[in-house]
Amino acid sequence: MVLGTASQVPTRHRNHNGYLLRWDGEGLLFDPGEGTQRQMLRAGVAAHDLNRICVTHFHGDHSLGLAGVVQRINLDRVPHEITAHYPRSGQHFFDRLRYATAYRETVALTEAPVDTDGTLAATGSYTLEARRLSHPVESYGYRLIEPDGRRMLPERLAAHGIKGPDVGRLQREGSFDGVPLADVSEVRRGQRFAFVMDTRLCDGVHALAEGCDLLVIESTFLDEDTDLATEHGHLTAGQAAAVAREAGVRHLVLTHFSQRYGEPDEFERQARAAGFEGELTVAHDLLRVPVPKRR
């Protein structure tokens, strides 16, 4: 769910950043910019839907909404633990936003700051990783990887006479009647999602995007403003699309647009001109983007 798509300055039609990923019953909120709490209301997203908050960096358009979101979580007495990830170098900003005004704390909000590349959390549904990006302030991108599973092959099951409840037993125990699971199934690759905000081109961008089923990535500038993008630590539409093309991304979502541009179709044209042939979305506020179905 796209809650906001503006960069530094919001417009009449674009709120500051905010993105919610629903993943196997969990909700991960990325970069809650100013106005995120209201955008959540418009999108039908409740505080109870949140399990993690991931902040890439502490520029205002990516974090000023954190104060309101944290207070709403406490006001609504969310019954489960919520974990917040953010650059450790910005701990003083996080503290100020968490305690920006007076309120009653009722929820266990776990602080889990990031200070290096690597794994942040591992659950039964995903592994959450971070990679350092290149921006004037310390910034990290995030990547979710679903564990690989196995896909049963009906023709091989039939050849061994395995059917009904015996299939479940085979999956649970790894073999049945002398037939190993590997003989009647194949690896089902886990899905991958990455979230890449304010950054120049760097190794972290490519590592995050590699093999993603869904990549949400900033494209603040159009290609004619490449020098400006580099100077301010951002990507252009063509650069973002080239990254996605090289990484084998299936669905590319462009977002975080400068207020200087009024024509969103040009972002799509430049992304296609960069050779990206997969599914492409130029995001707008309150858009729902499904993770592609498994191949």
C-alpha cells in the first residue's frame, strides 16, 4: 500500500512518503513521513496492522510522521510488540520523534537500530536485511526474503502411488514408504521484496534489488537532471529502471517524485527507454500494489 509519493515537498496530490507492506499476516511500515497517520486512515490501515517500522534515514519527508504513528499505536493499545529499525546514527532524532509530545505509553516498542549491512530479523515468514546506501545523511535500504519452499509434482506423486493424506505425511516427515520428498517435488524459490529510498547509485542499491519480485525505489528526478540527482544523493527514473533491469526485477515501482515535475508519464517513458521490460508502476497515493504471484 502506497501512502505517499512526494519527495521533500508535498503537493496537492502527493503526500509525503509512507509505504505499508503486508507479508503473511504482518505489516511493515516504511518511512512514515508527515501525514502518514491520516493516510493510513484513508487507506483503511489500522495501528493494529503494524508489526515493524523501518526508517531509511532521518530527513523529514521520511520520518516526521513517526511521532504521530507511535502515539497512535499507544492510543489504540496495540496488543503485540512492534519493532522499529532506523540508522543508529540518528538515535537522537528517533528519541525526539518518539517523545515529541506528552502521551501515555501502553505498547512495547522495541528499538532495533541499524549500523551495518546484514540481517536484522529472521522469522518463519521472512528474513529482513539492510544495506547501506549513499546519501548526504546515513541511509539504509531494506530487503525481505521469504524462505524457499517445495512445490509438489503431481505426476511424480502419481507414479509412486502417493495421494491423499500420505502427501501431507511426506511433506512433514521428508519421506514416505521409501520415497524421499526430493524425488516428488522441486524447490519453490521464496519471494523477494526491496525498499530503496534516497540514494545515489551504489553497491547497496544493486544488492538490495538483486532478483526481487517487487522493488519499490525512488526516482526523484528525470534523466535530464542526472547531475542534480547525483549532487543531492538521488536517482533518476532511468537509473532506477536500469538497476531493476540488471537485477532481474519482476515488478518495478517508481516513487518519491520531485515537485518540479507535473507529468508522471515521463517517468514511465524514461524507465522503458532504459530497457526495463518487466511490470512497471509509477506510484500514486493510496495505490495498492500486489506482490507478483510465484512463478
